[in-house]
Amino acid sequence: MDMLLMDLCFAVIGVVFVAFAFGAAMRSESWNSPAQPELPLVKAIAPARFFSNRQATTPVVPPVQVPIEVLLLQIENHVRLEQAAAESFLAFPSQALLHSKTTSPFVN
């Protein structure tokens, strides 16, 4: 019983210590420092280039539009491959089949 009470006291002291440390770490101001005056916001100016002051422009590439039929065929193929893998595992369950990589191009 004495050991239980001693362990309980140490646990309470530890929790109090951790709470004080957490409170000190989360405090935004220190005890002695006066309040910081707010500084006006200044717009950031882009740094000048070494040889030129022109901004480098990157060409905008339009996104490639893939027909919905192509995406549906890929998804159907993926589903067929996953169903075949599940059926082969159910037919002959083994650890090698369970951890084998899929043949589908999609990563699941």
C-alpha cells in the first residue's frame, strides 16, 4: 500500500511538472519583457536578378484533357485485375499471394 501511495504521489508531481513546463512553453510573452509594439506591414519587393531586372516567366502549359471513356476503361481494368487477384487468393490462400504486388498500373 505504501508503494502504491508513493507511486501515486510521484505521478501527481510528474503531471504537475509537465503542466507547468507546457504552460511555460506555450506562453507567448516572457515575464520581464514589455509588450512589443506593432510594426507596420511592408510589402515584399522581389529581389533583383544578378544580370537582369526582368522577372523570369514560365510558359503556361494547358492541362491535357483525357476522354472520360479512357478513364473508365482504366478503372474497369483495375477492378478486373483486383477481383482476379482476390479470387486467386480465395482459391489458394497463401502468405505469398497475400503480400504480392498487384499487376495493375494503379497503386492502391
